[in-house]
Amino acid sequence: MESCRNVLLEFVYREANAQIQNLGIGIRHKYNIDEVIAFALNRLPAMFASTDASWQIKRQECLAIHADITKITRQALLGVRRDPLREPQPLEDVELANAPYVLLNVQNSLGWQNLMWCDLPKALEDALENAIAKYNSGNLSPRVSKYGALGSRQINSQMYLGKSHNKISVAPESKQKEYDIYMIESRQLVHVLERLVIRMAQTRAKSFPQSDLRFIRLEDVVAQTLNQLPPLYATSAKGIAHLRHYAQMNIGSEVAILVHESMLAVRNASYQKIDPLMFSKIRYEREQALIKVSNLLNQDVKWQNLREVVTDSLDLARSGKVCWVRSPQHEGIKKS
């Protein structure tokens, strides 16, 4: 979840990366860092947080067990060394569905580096203009879609064909650090109980009075529940199947009880105080960016459908169709 995560992930990632980089060049490729991270997280206490306040508390707890993190990560390097004959089936996108993962995929589609939500509308529009310019440069007769006519072929083409190199989001150091931590959630590993806890909480919510639900945030419930359950991280489809079977056979009924207890605890605590969720500034930035993208493409765009929408829009532009509302600067070029 965007605002609920195991704070240990950041610390284990950095430690795993450092230890792998200290290995000889000839053996680094034998390690999948996500497998190392999952191995270590499954042997360390869960430290989930959902608010800025709880995040800071958990960070201090992580610092206090730094020696354990280093030791267990070293053990992970011994435990997950890649077998060249083993090709694990990768995780499906549905298992990895979260806003940071979507942003990473869109970043790759648009040819950007370190893409931030605030830059998404411009990055998408530039990519669409570049795609249509490439189409125009090789075709004499522009096509017309329901969104309008194509732009002037030669002028617009030359303008955007020269801008096809990768671009990068630039931000103050403090914001870049926050984004670096935010994007760690896009890695190829999942806690197999997270989706189960979310579904159970959503089902349980139907039995609560509507007046209570405004005091029960899903992120808080998930964090509190997962902190009471064993960490079960997987990096492959086979790993997910194995751990879900283990959970079903051993802790299935316990999860349901813990979810209900966590919902009650969150409600009672929220009567007194409701702290801001983690990454609240980035979440707001995402919401504003998606409003702009929705206006650009003249359709409802959420992070859940963003990847598909971007892919479809780029395909249309590459085939010579203007599927977006062109900004005044591009309309001006069109009329010149």
C-alpha cells in the first residue's frame, strides 16, 4: 500500500545493496537483490507504519537493530545465491499493484528517469507530441480522429524529434530522498498476507456503523494487523503459492481475529487523534497530477488504470491520432 509499509524494507534494501556491491564483480550477478531482501525480512520483526509519526518511531527501532539487519542480510546472501538452472516465475502485475510500481512502469514507458508525480502530465504530453511528430515525419497525409486534426507535420515534427532523449525529474534533496524511499515499494516482492488483510478489513467494515468508519483508516488497520503476524515475503509466483498455503493451514483464523481487533483499536485511538498518513505530500501530488492527466486525455484516470491508459494513448499517437487535448503552445505551432 502507498501509505502502509514495512519500514525495515528501506534499511534491508540499503544493507543488501551495500553487501552485494562489496562482492567480486564476477559473482554479483548471481544474486537477485529482491530475493535477498525477502529472505532477510522474513527473519526480522515486522515494523509496519502508516503515519508519519509511526514511521519515525519504527525508523528508530530499525536503527536499534542495525547489527541484526547486517547479520541476517549476510545470511540471506548465503541462502539465496542464484542457481543458473533455476528460472523462477516472476510475480504478476496484480500482485505488485501499488502506486509506486505504476509510476515506475509509466516512467519507463515515457523515457524518464526518477519520474515524480508532479512531472507526469508534462512527461506524458511531451511523449505524445513526440510520438505524433515521428508519425508525421514519415507520412504525407495526416489522419483525423474524434479528438481533432493532427498538427502541422514538418514544424511540429522537427520540434519534438529533437527532444526524444531521456528526461529526469529534479527536486530538492529532501524531496528526492522521500521519493527514493517511496519508490522502494515498487520492488519485485510482496507480503503475501497484505491483500488478504485488506480484503478482510473491507468485508468487516460492512458490520461497523457508518459513523465509526470515518475513524477507521484501512492503512492503519493493515499496519497494526501485519505487525502482529509473521512476515511472509515472496518474489515469485511459486513463493506466493507456497506461503499462502502455509498461511491458510496455520494462521487463517488468527488473521480474521487480528483484523477485527485492529479495527477496534484503530477506531478507539482515532477518537483521540488522527495523524497524517505517510507520504501525504506525495499522495496529494499524485492526486493533482492525475486530475491534470484526466483533463489532458479527456477521460477518468486513476493510478489503478494509469499504466493501461498511457500505453493506449501512446499507441494511438504512434498511429497518427491525436487522443489528447493539446495545450495552447502546441495549438499555436499547429496554426503557424
